[in-house]
Amino acid sequence: MPPEPNPRDLDATEALAALEAQVRNDLAKTSHPSAPWLEPKTGPDGKPALDVLIVGGGQSGLAIAFGLKRSQVTNIMVIDKACEGQEGPWLSYARMHTLRSPKDFTGPDLDVPSLTYQSWHEARFGKEHWRKLDLILRERWAEYLLWFRHAVGLSVRNGRELLEVAPAANEMLAATVVCDGATETLYARKIVLATGQEAMGNWAIPEPLRHLPPTRVARASDEIDFAALAGKAVAVIGAGATAFDNAAMALEAGAAKVHLLCRRPEIQVIQPYRWLTFRGFLRHFCDLDDAWRWRFMRAILELREGFPQATYDRCARFPNFHLHEGSPIESAREMSEKIELRTPRGAFHVDFVISGAGTEIDLAERRELKNFAGNISTWADRYQPPHDEQSPRLGLYPYLADDYAFTERVAGKTPWIGNIHLFAFASTMSFGPSGSSINAMTTAIPKLVHGLTRGLFRADLERHWNSFRAYNVPQAVIPRPDRAG
């Protein structure tokens, strides 16, 4: 026989049902104007084309789809290469116990109170549990996103990966997608790449480590068998929150030693993203001129993201955890049984290396961009900073238009890339924290949706003019006297 249900489970089921009813009610009350305004388009294959294809069904992709639906853009599709519930990093390479954002930060809800994480948590676990909660468990966030998806009526086509984007007839984009080994072509007027950290390059492995075999080195985004590291000596490269998370995983799995190698003379403990979380910066950073945008983001990104006290404490409670500041990797070589890592502070002999050095921008590395990567304009193409503000690394970021669209390096060569919009970590130089940040969603998503709807409206301007000219529905009927005779 199945186990008896917990009374709290019954209460939660009823509370969640009531909350979903409230969501529907709130959305119905705020749906103005609800008139449809887009005309179906036909793709080159003779089948209906999409208005917007969203690549990525994580928190950003869901919020974008929700924002579009509220703007009466309903002919959309969301795809994700992961299976349902596994979208985003939360149940894969996110290895922290909790989100780093404070619990009261809002995100995908787009300022609809009944859709906030707090509303879901209180319905699921009770208001007292929320009051006592410190930070949100990452597994709970993943559960909330799945609930959000169903509560607002979004459909995600899982198991589908974007392979290529190319121009098509009738000002369409052709997206080649693979699912279970079979490919299909989807035609869309606009494509949004909402792929978070992974959008415009790869997770980095420092150059001195790149010749090591994959059995001895892994990136923080890789699937890592931490249990196999029990009794082993491990080096983690980097000193951000992600590096600490991976070091903690190794320690908790029973690693004999974990060396965290930080290239900086002193470890970074300031979290710049806490400072910039105010509406003025989040909403209007992108309105600044290039000089100010560069100045701010260079300072913020070169500081890198700090880590909270709990992240450090998770490692520091182990006596076999060793933090080495001022220790960039100078060279690495594989020995008979160990890997020797040389740094200015000496050599380390380890069994396995995890690179937590973050991501690097390399447009040519993304196969879906291969048709046009060479003509995507970067910050280095558009802005030359003063000598004391130079940064070749940041110059590689794409220089985006005010609607998050790619811009051309050579005008007129690939004009169709103006209908491909990037909402991911690589949007940071142009828009500040946006495409992979919970705290920026309430300002960034509406800005993107505004840009998408503006483009769709302008593309149909002639049709709208003709529709207006033909409009002849009277609002009142006025009797006229009989003028006969």
C-alpha cells in the first residue's frame, strides 16, 4: 500500500492549487490590451513560421516567453537540449547548496506578486517556513521554475539542441535543430539565444593545462565523478564562488587534499553585484555611452564575482583544505602517477585538476554561429578605451544593439543577424548583469521583450497602416432624419 500522505502535503496541494488560480486571475486582470496584432507568416517550406524561437528553457527563456505572451506574442517556441526539469545549471554543474541571491530578490515573475518564489514557497511550505528561511536551496529553485512554467502555461520542447542559424527567404531565419539524432529546420522571424553562461564560448581551462588528458583535468561545467576523488589530491584553479563550490564537493567526497590556487595576490571578497542591484543601474546602464559602459563593466568583471561567507566556510571546515594566493599556474606536466603544477609559490603534485576559471568569449567556438561569427561586431570593433583601461579579454564580448541583437562588423554583409538576440552572460558588456542574473530580470526581460515587439511591429508597418485605413467599425449609431422629399 502507498504511504499515508503527510498532512502538510495535503495542505500544500490545496495551497498551490489556490495560488495557481490566483495567478490566472492576476494575469487575466492585467492582460490589457489583449487584442491580437501579429499575422501568421509562412516559412519557405510552406508551413507556419514562428514569430520568435527561444533557445534555452531555463529561468531566462521561461521569463522571456512569459513576457512575450503578456505582449500578445503567442506564436513562439521554447527549446532546450536538457530533459524536462533539468534545464539550466541547478541540478547539474551548479554545486552550491543555495542560491547566492537574497531570498527576496524577484526574477521570472516580472513583478506579478502571485508568481514570485516567495508566494510559491509559502504555499508549498508555509509562511513560517519562509520567515525562517535564510537562502533558497538550488533544488527548490529548480522545482519553482518547473511550477512557474506550468502555472503560466508555457510549453518547452525538451531534448532539442540548436545546431545552426542561417538566413532564409521572406526575411526569415532558419534554425537547424537536432532531436534524438534527427534534424529539423524551424523557421522564425526572430531568435533569442537564452543560454545563460554557455552562450558565447566555453568554460575556460588555463593554457598550461590544455595538453592534459580529460581523465586528469575537468572544467567546472563538466560532469565530475567526485566519489572517484576520495583519497586523492585535487587542485582547483580559480578563487570565485564556483571554484570554492567544486573544492567543497571534492572535500565532502573524501579527497585527501584540496589545493585552491588563486592567481591574485589576495583573494577577492567584494561582491560588486550587490552594489549594482538598484533600479537605476539595472534599468539605465545600457543607456550610457560606450566609455561609461566600458569603465563600469571593466571594473566589475575584472573584480570578478565574490563568494559569500558560507561558501568559504564550507571548505574551511576541512583541515585538508589549502588556499594558495598569488599562485597562477605557470606550467603543468603529467608524471607517472601525479600531475605537477608549478606556480610562483612552488610546485603541487595532485591526482586531478578542476578548472574554475570561469568562461571565455570565443564566438567561433559556437557551432550555431559558424555561418556569421566572423561578422559579429565586438566591443573591440566599436570602442577603443584609454590606455589605462585596456582589456583584450573584454574586447571579445559582442557589441549588441539596444534590443540585444547582434550587430555587424561589416555593414550589409549579414544584415539578417539583427534578428538574432543574445540574452546570456555575454550580454554583460552591453547591458550589465542581465542574461544570467536573477536580480536583473525585472528590468532586463521587459527591455528585451520591448525590443522584440518593436522589431515585429516595424516589420509589419505597411500592413498595420493598411489595416488602420480599412478600419470602419463605428462606436455609436446615430439616427438620421428621413431626408426623403
